[in-house]
Amino acid sequence: MANPLQTPRADKPARSQVALKLVKTNTLDRDQWLTVRKQGIGSSDAAAAVGLNPYKSQLELWMDKTGRDDNLPKTDPNDETSPAYWGTLLEHIVAAHYTKRTGHRVRRINAVLQHPKEAWMLANIDREVMGAPDVQILECKTAGFQGSFLWREGVPEYIQLQVMHQLAVTGKPCADVAVLICGQDLQIHRIQRDEALIAKLIELERNFWHYVETDTAPPADGSDSADVALRCLYPKDSGQTLDLSGDLEMSAVFSDLLAIREVLATNVLLEAQLKQTIQQRMGEASKVVFDTGAVTFKRSKDSSGLDTTTLLQDQPELAQRYALVKPGSRRFLVNT
């Protein structure tokens, strides 16, 4: 994906700016806090708003901001298997060890902050760094084994945008990102304010907020998030037929879809032929080694299951007693 924010770096000093405190958060419950977040683009929304969040599309974010998120999957704050749960639980530990490592004192800011000129730009800051001349904001993160791969080359892009958004809202020149990886490796990364990047970020976020203000859905981007959003936005079909035969733009999209599907089908067949050629050459061998890699072709362990067909033949009354209705979903089928 092309990065719309890629611009030459500029390190001009930030203009004097003080963020507004939109609302205090220490008196809000979770639902009230989520309602406040719908009033603008928060720092954790920044990457999604400009189309650079690998987990959340512009379309899903738009549904959230326009109150169409009732059917979207929600993160349970009490789900102990969720990375968000452990991130929240360990935030104060990450902050405490940041202080131990750097000597910088930190404190909470129990408020949703607001840009003094762009009222739709909001930010929640994990910690404010106290009395340090070189850094003012601390962002606390945790990463498990899978998430740790995103940190191999430093702060992931979508988190860099989150922090740059915070610097934009507060007017501060610098932030530290402290990440606890796999529960034992604390890394600290510094992010300096970049005026050119902030200007571009604000421009692109403003474009997204225009979608919200005009109640216009942004285009889908092909991501899993956009697929989920579309299925939640249009869960049922009306039975009507839409005639787009005279729509040149959509006809071109359909033609491109047919062409891409033909290429994919050809490649899938070729991939299967290449795989089978290797399997045939391997015979009963478990593994084959090449100059550039290796292939294994092993039998999996036997597993046991329930023969429901025979069971229902012997006891047909169980089909009614334990019937389960599964809601239908819309299928996208192409006919030529």
C-alpha cells in the first residue's frame, strides 16, 4: 500500500500551542468514554483515518464514528485472551519501569485532549513526562510473540502515526514509546515532532472527517476489516436487481474483477501443478531439501470425531432436540 504520508522530513520548531481539555475521564464509565471518542478522531484512530492501520479500515472507522457500529465485532475489556486486556493491565507496569530505566517521572492525564484549532482532533495520552527537557509524552505498549515481529525495525508505522497525532494535538515536540515485548523485554523508542508529517496527517484526517460530517462512506480498501464492515453495513439483500449496465465506471470495475479472477485461477492451477510435481518426486519421503529452502510432506496424527450421520439415523429425534439455527450470510457470486 502506498503511503500517503511520505514526505521529506522537516524539523522546524513547533509553534506554541496548548491542548484543550474536552472532558475529564476519571468520572466517565467505559460507555461514556466511547461516546466522547465518537466526537472526533482520537490518536488511536489516526492510522485508520488515513488508511494505514493494518487492522482497521477507513470504512470500519467511519461506521464507528457515525453510530453504525452496533453489529461490528467488539473487544470485550474483560476478555483475558485479548491483547487489549493485557495492554491495559500492564500499562502502569510499563510506565513504572520506564521511570526506573530513564529516571523521568510520569503522571496520568485524566482527560480527553482537543486540538485548539481543529476541534475534531482528540487525543488520550497514556502519561505526561514531568520535568524532562527532551521529552514530554509517554506512550505505553505491550506486544506478545506474534506482535513482536512488528517491532523488529522499531516502532510500527501505525503507532508512529498515533504518537504524531498526540504531538499535533498537544503541540509537544517529543514523545517516548515504551513497549514491553513478550513480558520481559522493555524497549524505549523516541519520536520527534515532524512538522511536514503533521501537516500532511492533519490534511488526510480532515479529509476522513469530511466523510463523517457528510455521512458519506469512504471507499472500501480490500482489507478484511472492510469486508467485515460491509457485511455489517448491509447484512441483508432486498431482492431487487440493480442495473449498472450504463454505468461506465462500475462496468470497468466489473471487467477488472473478471480479468483478475482469470489471472488468479490460472495461478492457482499452476501452483497446484508445481506442488504435485514435487509431491510425485518425493514419493514416500518425508522431507526434500533444495538450495533455497525445504518442503515437508508428512502424515498428520489420527484424530477422532463424531459420526453425526449414523447417530441421527439411529436416533433421529436428536435432530429436533438439538437443532441449531445458523443465521445466513450474503454470498458474492459472479455470473458471466
